[in-house]
Amino acid sequence: MKVNVGDKVSYEDTYAAGIKMVPAGVGKVVELKPDVYGKSNKQIAVIMQRGHEPFEMFTNGLEVVDR
């Protein structure tokens, strides 16, 4: 399902080099932007989670919870 700004999304744990960078949770998409460094057509979502700093994640790793 396509992710839009304002959607409530869930995501799984995100690891980098074996270290958990982002624990699984639910957040709100506040911005969508293109992947300017990659050669693909992927989009990056900026996600705001209550009580945390915003973070970026590829939209293909997100699942829309409800609209």
C-alpha cells in the first residue's frame, strides 16, 4: 500500500552492522522525499514517533496501520 504524509505506520526493528538502530514501533509520516543518493526510485519517509527524534526509513519497510 502506498504511504502518504500523515499516515500512521508501523515498522520492524532496523539494524545496521548488527546493532539495533530503531526499535519496532508505530509513528506518523511527516515528510516524503526521494532517495537522492541511490539509483533506484525508492522514497524515504521521515517518521515522527511520540517522545523521540524524527528518523528516516525507506517506505518499502513501512506498513500503513490506519488512514
